[in-house]
Amino acid sequence: MKGFIHETKQKRNYDARNAMHVISASVSGENISKGEKSKAARKLGLHPRRLSGGKRIRTSVFRSEKSCYEFTKRKTRSDITPDITKKQAYDFWISPMVSRTSPNKTDVKRSRIGPREYVSQQIHLLEKTQTEVFLEFKAKYPDFKISQRYKPFFVMPVKEKHRNTCCCRQHTSKNASRH
């Protein structure tokens, strides 16, 4: 059991968190003293506060109508932004009027979503400045009370490195003959 706890206590996914809740709740009984709690925590390789949290989880599970460890969840904040608003902001930022996909295949942005887990996305370059785009969004959706933080991570302003053109003799002569 100690090996299982050592493996799962560092993980931050949903299943590992539920497993640790179940273990800490099962070890911390109804009438466990402070000394017994610290001794049990030392044997399992946990902090005594972790077992105190287990007692809280145990009482909340037994008082709930479902009486199951799977349904213990965090309380959501009251000022949460609805998913519909986030989706509309995301769609606005990647729309063709606002940003365009970078033509360069190597322009990829990576974002960390977990330990050793990343998501990669092709970079979108803004047609205007970020402030102008945000003001345009506020004009289009005046009732949305959000900031620029809902801009996707792969939408970026145009920089000098994104304006790469070929300077070889063949391509410069073709470009000169077009004009």
C-alpha cells in the first residue's frame, strides 16, 4: 500500500486524486486521535494533514445522498465564466477576419497541459494589433465581461521573424517581373 501511495500522491490527474481521497478517508476513522493519526501518516509516508483532509472527505461522503467517493468534487466559484462565452471568444480570435494561419510549417506553438503532456497548435498571426482586435470583440459582444486572457495561446501578433521571404536570384527576378 505504501508503494501505491508513493506512486499516486505526486500525480495530479482526476483518478489519482480520487484514489488518494479513498485511501486517506479509509485510514482516518471516526474516532482517531491525533497521535494515532500522525503515526499512521508516518507509516504510509504522508503528511498528517492529508489524513485530516481524509476525515473531512469521509464525513462529506457519508452525509451525501449518493454515499460514493467518486462524487466528491470541488465547489465551483460563483463568478465563473460560462463555456459558451469562452467558445465565442475562441471562435472570434481564430476567425479569418482577425487572424490567419501561418504558412510556415515549422511555426508551431506548444502549451503544457500536464506533467510531460503538451498540446501543439499551428500559429495564427493577427491581422491587426491585439488591442484593436479586443476592442472589436468588445464592440461586437458588449454584454460579455471578459478580458484578453481568453485569447488562444497560439494567436500571436506578427513579428519580424514571421515575415520570411526568399532572397535568392530566381525568386527575386520572378517578383520583379510581376510588378
